Amino acid sequence: MTDCDNKNVRNLNLYFDNAATSWPKPEEVYKAAEIQMRQGCGNPGRSGHTRTLDADRLIYQTREAIAELINVTDPSRIIFALNATDALNIALKGFLSKGDHVLYTAMDHNSVLRPLGRLRRDGVITSTLIPCSETGFPDLDFLEEAYQADTRLLVINHASNVTGTIAPLEKMIKSAHSREVNILVDTAQTAGTVDIDAVAMEIDMLAFTGHKGLLGSTGTGGLYVRKGIDLAPLREGGTGSQSELDMHPEAMPERLEAGTINNTGLAALLEGLNFIKQRGVAAIREHEIDIRTYLYEQLQSIPVVKLHGPSDSYSASCIVSFTINGADCGEIGYVLESSYGILCRTGLHCAPLAHKAINTFPEGTVRLSPGFFTSKEDIDFLVSALKDIAALAES
């Protein structure tokens, strides 16, 4: 395959990589980060002057906004981290002890697979992988037989970053809780775009990132930990409280936070959360279902394109993965950008077991992830480009 001779290349890139990080952001998000850098930057909890107090208020307001989004009444149960990967490490390494057994699924991201691999190699845990179908749904019958006497945790990826498949969260939680097994939910692909009620769903721990569906900046994320779950801190150090002690504070959220918090990033995240609150998660979800449905149907019109994941957009986040027989995924991505100005992601997407489940390992897929600001006109241009590329692949 070579670059397409296309005279209609757009000068501005079309962005189909929101599953990696959302773009564009609401204008208020950009402004908030700039204002914080120029006029704020007080170190929260470290002094008594006005900039520090303003930073304290900002962090608390962002904590409150996250808590409200997932229907948690106590904001102190929300702790901030670097991203969802950091939050998952805090949860897994802070919760699991020697001899524990863990259940996880083939749709999990390396942010779960690698910490679990480390804990297995270190002799801390044993684990069982729950297989998934070719469309990405976990095998619930297998799950029912996989529990052991020492099973302590079930990890659930709320939506696959490869296929978009939304896990049957409530069924899996009910299954685990009936056996007194705790739940850790990875919402990296769903927070802000799919309604999540952590209390009603009885979620024990929930990891989120700030830079995807929450429309904030990179370097932000966190973890909800329900009352009664006690995690050992992953890192310890300065908190601005109880400085006279040589042990980390016991009270939440300080127990799981150490060092200066990214208040510039949280200023941006707060505006992303405000945007979501104003629009409503239901409206955002409705738009993404509509835009994914349109994308999926248009791609079906290209005979050589093979789609991976659910055809029903109500069962998926706003992700569509595909392959073209005989064409290298990386080369497809290159041509999309170089000849058409279209940005997407190709490869294994840090989720090798998911690709094994959907039979796209080791080549991977081309992943398209439109977002709230994607239009059907954008999709029309994308599909036209893919028809050109498909014709080249067949020639």
C-alpha cells in the first residue's frame, strides 16, 4: 500500500483517538489551566497564604464534583492520582495480600495485567483469567465456576479500550458480592460518558482518569474507595498535615495521597466536570451512541473491512476497531494521517489478551474512537478515505 493521491486532504487533523485522550477539550478547560498556572500555583496544604488556601478549595471542589458524578456522598473517599493506571496500582497493591486469589478478564488493560503479573511473580497472589467472547463479553458461566475459597477481588474493565464492549457490571458485581468478593472497576473508558452510580451498583473501588471522557488534562485521575475498604499506601511523604509524625496520616484522603497534587491539572479537570454536568451524562451518552452507530453502519458498507466488537452501540463505548485483510494496521494509520489528516490508533492498544480474544493478535487493529465533538460529516470524510485505502489494498 502507498499513500493515496488525494487532493482533498484537510489542513486540520480529524481526531478519532478519544479513547487515548479526548480532544478537543471545552474552551473552559484550556482557560482554567492557564489561569491556574499564571495566577494560582499555591502549594495546597503547605502554607497559610491565600494562594495555598485557593488551591485547597480547588482540590476539594474537584473532589466534590467527582463524588457527585458517581453519586458518592463523602468526597473524602475520592483520592487523586496521576491517571487511571496509577489509581489501579494503588488499589491492587494496597488491597491484595499474600495468599489472595484474583479474578480478571481478557478485556483488561496492561494497567491491570502488569501489576497482577508483578504480584504473581513475587508470590503474593494467584489469579484466574475470565475468557471473553470474540465481541468482548466476559464468560459469566466460567466466572461462576472460577471462585475459590481465597478469592478476594474481581477486577472489571467497564468498557474495553479495544472493542468498546461494556461489561455486564451489575451481574458481575452481584455474582462476586454473593461470595463476599470485592470489586475493582476500571472506568478509564466510561467515566463521564456512561452513567455510573457507585453506591447503587455497590462498587467497592473505582479507578478513573481525567483526560478521556472527563475532558480534563493528562496527569490527572483517581480512585474511589468505599468506606470499610482499607488500602495500604503505595507511596508516603508530605501531605501538609500531621507533619510532626514519621508515619503517613491514617485519615482519607491523605492516607492514599502524598506529595504536591497537580492542582493545575485539577483546575482543568474541574471545568471538564462542569461541562459534563451542564450537558448531562445522558445527553453525552446519547450522542456517542448515535455517532458510533453511524460510524459502524458506514464501515459495514466497505466489503473488505472486518469490524471487531459489538454491532449494538448500546453495548459499547464510542469505539470501533477494524482490520482490512492483507493490509498492515500501522500502514493504514499512516496513510490515514499522511494523506487525509485523520488521526487514529493502531496496534495492540496495551491490551494483548483482548486481541487474543477477538483473534487480532499479534497484528492488532485500527481503532477509531470518535467523541462528543465528532460530527457525522467527519465520519463521512473518514469513510471516504477508507474506501480509497480499501481499493488500494485490493489492487
